[in-house]
Amino acid sequence: MRNGYGRFKETVIHSGRAAWIRNRCGELFPDAVQILDFYHLSENIYCFSKYLHGEDPQNYTPWAEEMRALAKDGNTVA
């Protein structure tokens, strides 16, 4: 609040994936956009790819790398 929250058009919170951080940000800054950092996003992509394609790296790696590249370029996938 001391740093100007509420005076800006948009507040963005950039963090890791800790639930307590997301929860606290939601309480303190309910209208803020929360962005997961790229490292943790990559972990989530690989984990989800393993869920979709199985544990064999030959199966899950191509899809995961494609999704990471899209995310790194700022693209979204619906």
C-alpha cells in the first residue's frame, strides 16, 4: 500500500507457485494479475505432459518443449 497500490491502472504480481503466496496476494491485492515465473511454469508444463503422454521422455518431451516455446514467446494456448 505504501508503494502506490491503487494508484496504478494495473497491479501485477510475479511469483513462484507457492500456494500461500497466491492466497496472500489474492487477499491483499484482489484485482491484481498473478503471473507464474517461467521456471515454475516450465515445471508445470513437463508435469502435465507426463500426465498426458506417459513417463517416457520420448513421448512427453516434444509436446512440453513446444508448449514452453509458445509460452516463452508470449503466446497462449486454448
